[in-house]
Amino acid sequence: MSRGTFVLEAIPPFRLDLTVWTLRRRPHNAVDRWDGTTYRRVLPLPAGPVEVAVTQVAPPEAPQLQVVVAGQPIRAAMRVAVMAALERLLGLRIDLTEFYQFAAHQRHLGPLAQRFRGMKPPRFATVFEGVINAMACQQLTLTVGVHLLNRLAMACGAAFGEGDETVHAFPRPEDLARVSPAALRQFGFSRQKGQAMIELAQSVAEGRVDLEGLAALPDDEVIDHLRELRGVGRWTAEYTLLRGLGRVNVFPGDDVGARNNLQRWLQLRKPLDYEGVRRVLVRWGGYAGLVYFHLLLDRLAEAGYLGDTSSQEQDTAVHRQQGDAEARGH
């Protein structure tokens, strides 16, 4: 199997572990995989699927990532496509300097930002993936939603590898457009969700809906366009704004889990509703989505998924990995 390697740099500070956990959300995510050191994902490129494996080989303040691409030779067009995908997925070119400067003067936000310093706001590989993720998780726990997405990927996504080693990409619109509603029912999706997902996939595949084009529009217009789609309500639209379009000023206010995280973090006595979330977050201006991501990491850390989140420990681990790689001649 063809395999090639190159190095990517990220705007500091950057921590691959925190960023990947923010992207994958749950340990059983089979699309965005993490073994404690290396992030892996199958990318369905025009020339065929490849698997990328990303490892951080330099510390957060001078971050470098070793990227291994398996499946096809790394020619110029291939490298550009892989770099673009990883920059989007892992937020490599996002500069959070102003956020850290702002947070340093905030009683609540300062310690949270410092604890998870180096997390970059991730985005799904496409806006389509963002909408489908949101649809899958509607009115379900995130754990159940990720299980449904795994089934969808295994049944419809481009396959890479053989036998027990086979892994799958997230389905493209043209992959999902061919699936029957009955098949989605077998995977565990409700009839309404299945119809909405297939209809969206067909519309995007046939060019009748341009989801990537929404990037040129302001937030309110994006929400209006998305809510014209079957099965898309306010939460799905705001979730897509944050995770599909990278609008880090957006906190999906109808996200019950996120509201509970916010209430717990601020030690508020009364539960928050949608308007309550907006009132509480007004003090942090355009950083509401970053608050959302940091609170997600806080809950993941509490569940024991993140291990030690200190920057000092991460620096030590990265230096150790770098030394091991040099010893192997990489």
C-alpha cells in the first residue's frame, strides 16, 4: 500500500489531543479515531479514499504535526487536499491570541481557557457532514447519536482497508443519496430523520442546495436558509453554524447538555432556557462558541477521557514522542 509523510505546522498554541476530543465528542466515534497519540480519519478524495494519521511531534508553543497518508501517493494535488481537510478539521490556522488575552481578565473564563490552552475550534470536514451530525443527534443523547453516525458511516461511507481492519469515511452526499429510507430505519434512524437526511443528500448531490456557499452569508441568513430544509430547526441550524461553518460566536442555545454545562460552570441556581443562555453569554461577546467547546472538554475531562490536561505534561509527552521519532529515523 502506498504511504507518504509530510509535516504540518499550526498557529500556536496547539494541542492535538484536546482538539481531537472536541471534534470527536465521544470515545466510540468511529469516524474521528484517537488512540491517545495519533488521530486517524478516512478522507474520500476524488482519486479514492485515503487514511490520514496525525501525530503531534513538537510542543504546543511551537507545534508541528507529522502526517502519514496511506492509500495513494502524495502528489501535489493530493497534499493540498489533505492539508485543506486537516486545517479545517483541526483548526490549525486559527489564531486565538485575542481570545486568550480577553479570557485572562475574566474571572470564570480565564481559568477554563488556561486549563485547555491549545484547543483549537474544530469543524466537520463539510457543512453537509455538520447538518447530518446535527440531524442524527436531534432529541437523543450524544452517545446514542454517535452510535447512529457510526452505523451510517460503516454502511454508506467509502471503505479503507480489508477485513477486520476496514474503516470508513463519513458518507458524501452522493453516497447517502442512494440509500433507501428503509435502510436508515434499520440503522436506528426515525422515518422522519431518514427522509430528511436522504432528501438533503439528494439536493446537495444534484446541485440544488449549496451548503458550502453558506460560508459567504451572515449568521442570521445562514439560519434562515438552513431552516428551509426538511428536518432543520433552530438547534440544528446553530449547531451547523458552529461545527460546520466555524462560527465561534455561536452557542447552540437549545442544546440541553450545553445549557446544563453552562449552568453548572457558573453555579447558577435556576436552569437556563434559550434566552437565559443569551443573557449569560453576552459578557463574552464573540466567544460564545469557544465557551461551548471548553465546557465540552470540561465534561469529557470529568468523565476521565482526557487524562492529564496540563500543558507541562503535554510538553513532556510531545518531547518524548519527538525523541522516539528521531530514534526511528523519521
